[in-house]
Amino acid sequence: MKVTICIGSACHIKGSRQIVECFQDQIEKNDLGAVVELNGSFCMGNCRNGVCVKVNDRMFSVTPEIAESFFNEEVKSKLI
């Protein structure tokens, strides 16, 4: 599964670094390194509400406050 997080300036201000760190932690804790490819990207054009996160071909807006629950719902649960 490919997960891409925007690290452009607007998303950086909205907390992309915290989301990257959260996702890295979740990937490690759940031993998903072999099945989750975590990438960074500059502007993906959808940064109005939160940080742009793309899971495969679906685009989402994520905030640091919901990053862990988002990961569990949109990434981890799809792999089980």
C-alpha cells in the first residue's frame, strides 16, 4: 500500500511532520514496513482543511489530532 504525505509549506504549517512521525511509529509498532510504502510529496493541491494524505489513489485531509485513528482506519484495517 502506498501512502503519500504532503510536506509542502502549507501542509507543513498544518502539521505534516507530526503526521509523518505518527505514521512511521504506527508502521513500526504494527510491523507493516514490508507492506506500507511511506512517501513525501510537495503540494498535492488539496490543502484547505488539513494535510494532504494520499492512500493509493484516494486523497484525504488529515490533522495531527486524528492521524493515529486515520492510519488505523484507512491503512491498517485495509491490510488485515
